[in-house]
Amino acid sequence: MRENGGQNYPHVIEPVILDLIDWLVERERTCEEAMSAWSRPGSRLPIWEEANRRGLVMTRRVKRRCVARPTSLGLILGELRREMRRQIPQPRSKAATSAA
């Protein structure tokens, strides 16, 4: 059975695509840097390609350089993910529990 752009692995690829978006938000990245880090020829999980196909990332020419950036949709999804993480209560460590 052939994998199609990560569609057979949604539970795996979704969080990794959001990791890519967070990575792009951290600082400006060149296209070469992004594709080198997130694109794997022949990979079962082509993260850069799938994020691009979904309209979550884009490339632009800035001062004669190709720069990779999240799209507006990618930024919104990244922010929703961060908001969800803030709302989920974090488990308390055993040290914090025994000190209480």
C-alpha cells in the first residue's frame, strides 16, 4: 500500500506540521534551510511538502533570498495549538505533590 502525502499517518503528521510552523515562527529561515530540515526525498512523511500542499507555509523572495514563512492559516493553527497547550493542566511532579 502506497502512502499519499502523509494522509495515511494523520495522527503522526499533524503535530509535526505544527512543529514546522512553530520553527518558522521562531526566526526567519531560508528556503534551503527549511527544505533541508523538513523535506526528505522518498520519506513516508514529507512534512514540508504536505504543509505546502495544505497552504500552511509559503516561500517569498526577500532581498534576493528565498525565505520560508507560515501563511496566515499556518499562523492561526500554530496559535490555536499554543492556546490549547496553555489550557491543558500540566501533571504535578511527585516532588511538588509530596511538598504540598
